[in-house]
Amino acid sequence: MRLRTILTTLTFVLSIGPLCTVGANTVTQQNTDATCADSIALENLLPQLDSLLGIWYASHYLSLNDGCVTSPVNPSFSDSVYLRRMQSLPTVIDMPYNGEVRAMIDQYTVRNRNSTAMILGLFPLYEDIFVEALARYGLPIELKYLPIIESALRPKAYSRAGAAGMWQFIYSTGRKYGLYVNSLIDDRYDVRLASDAAARHLKELYGIFQDWDLAISAYNCGSGNVTKAIKRSGSTDFWEMYPYLPRETRGYLPAFIAVNYVMNFYREHEIYPAAASISPATDTLHINRNLHLKQISELCNVPMDELKAYNPQYTGEVIPGAYRTCVLTLPTSYILPLIEAGDSLYTYRQDELFPKSRTAYIDDEMMNRRTYIEHKIKNGETLSSIAVKYHTTVKNIKSWNNMTSDRIRAGKTLRIYNR
């Protein structure tokens, strides 16, 4: 890999950091050198690098042209132009233009232009997942941009406060929405599960406040802090409550509005998406037995770094399918070899990768910590719709409840061991 490519990759991992936490100290990047990353000393970047996984994402998913297609200088626009563009956005959530919003727009279009180009390149890889989750619960689609503020679209993002994943769930909130965490799995890193949980959380917050400005703010700082700000300000208008909110939350809604603007008008600012160097087309397999990533990597010639990057929810190298049905995500080109491998996939190096004591530990630990919830059947529900809701299968539900038929009755309860 040439020095330019290495530096571009490292610059991406460093530069997206400031976008992750609104209100935190930011590292600004001056775009005064048309040669972009070549002007940055490699030794100055090393202490601030993310994990090797983050580097893999940048180098495999994205590539910048040697000529730096994103202009180093942001064009100048009047406030009236910004206002007209904001008013043209096809959104349910109000998108006002003011000084706070303008300052956030400048973060993305002036100080962090290359980072914005990287985010634009990454977003299509996850957009369908975000939109499907929001549409499932009838939420405004413009909320699909929240993960940009939360994590700069890094699946393995982890904050000092213990928030994890693209949607930045802390443990307690994630658990409330069915995101399970143990020694082998952290569902907060699963983009699909976390997106579904985030949509349910946002819907609940909107139900509390009946106002999207307040619901979005509460997603950042919690409903209790928003309620306190309402009492102290005597108003439910975000901009009147602004001084009474936690400092980092004051910038959260303006950042959300700014990101909506930038994701629609980046071309006008001469910012262009970094090109994806691999196809985003993926498929999934359900795994119902313990499986080691090395079994997949070595038997089916799937690079280990790709396995981990596509499946960040597995915190080690074991997929505990014997505990629950697990999902394995891979590029479509790798799916057929896995299917063709059949049982040989599980028996390959089994004694070495799964010594009896280790296999027993995985099974026993998971089963001993297993808990269930009771789902009360509602009118119109089917086993299929319940299985979708809890991310499990009809077969599992029938097994857990000793059922021989798919017929269910409203008012009865089912045990769900989906986590």
C-alpha cells in the first residue's frame, strides 16, 4: 500500500472522531494543502488511531482519488441561501436555520470536509437498514441521520460513558430494548438489532413529549434531563429551553438539523462521497450451532478481518449458535461456499477450536444465564409476527412453549427466550 493510501486511511480514522460526540473537544483539520493527507505527519496520527477494525473499514470500504475530488475550500453562501435550502427539505421534523445550526453546518462543510466525504461514502452501506427500522414503527425517515452524530457510522464505536455501537446504547437502555450483552455477544454492535431498538426508543420518547425536538434531545441526554429543562425554563420549546439543557445536548439538535442539510446539499459545498471499493451487497445466514470464525475463514477462504467487520456483535471469535439463533452477515460472494460446506464447517478443527471444556463452558454459561419474558398474545398476532418482534423463529417459540400447532389465542401468554 502506498504512503498516500496509508495516510488517507489513518486520516479517516482520526478525523471522524470529532463528529462522534457533540460538545466534546474537537480536532479540526485545516484543508489548506491540496495534497490532503500527505501533509500530515504519520507519527502525529499514531497515538490517536482507532482499532485495526476501524482501519479495515476505511481501507476496504472507501478510497479517495489521488486528486482529492472534494474541494479543500468551502464555497461561501448567504444566510438567505441556507434558509431557502433548509425550507425545501422534505421532512416532517422542523428544520429551522439559525446561528447554532449554521455553526454545525460549518463543522461538516468547513472544518471536517474530508470526514464528511467519508461519511457520505459509508452511508449507503447502512441506509436501507436505518430506513426499514424507522418505517417499521412509522417514524420520520430523516431520523436515519442520527447515527452520523452518534458514531460517525462506526459499528464498533464506544464512548467513555460506555455507550456502544452506531446508535450508542448504554447497557441499561440497550437491555430495555432487548439488546443482549455477555462475554461472547454484544447486540449493541449489531446494526440491524440496534437500529430496531433505536427506532422503538425514539418512538417511546416521542410518545412522552409529543415533540420531535424534545424526543431527539432526550435520545442524547435522557428524558429526565429534558423534563428538568422544561420545568426550569417554563417552556416546551427547544430554543427557549436551550440554556437549561446539558451542555452537550444543546448542540445535539442543531447537529441533527445540520446533518440533514449536509446530506442533501453536499454537492453545493463541493464535497463528494469517498468511493466504495467493494460492493455493499450482503446476505445473512442463521447459525444454530457453536461456530468459530476460524472455521469459516480457513475452510471457506473468508478473510478474518472481513468476518469481524461484518459481524461486530461477536466480541470474540465464537458464534454461540447453541445458545440462541445467531445471524452471520457476509458479502453475497461468500454465502454459497458456506452453504456448500454443510456439516464439514462445524467439524473442521472442532477438537482444537472447541476443546470439550471450552464447549461445555459456552453452553453452560449461556444456558445458566438464560432468562425469558412472557408475551401476552394480542388480537391479530400470529407466531410469525411474534417471532419477528423478538428476532427469533416460530420453531423456537413452539419449542419453548411445548406447542405442536401454530394456532394461538389472544389473552394467552408465551415464554420467549430470545436473549
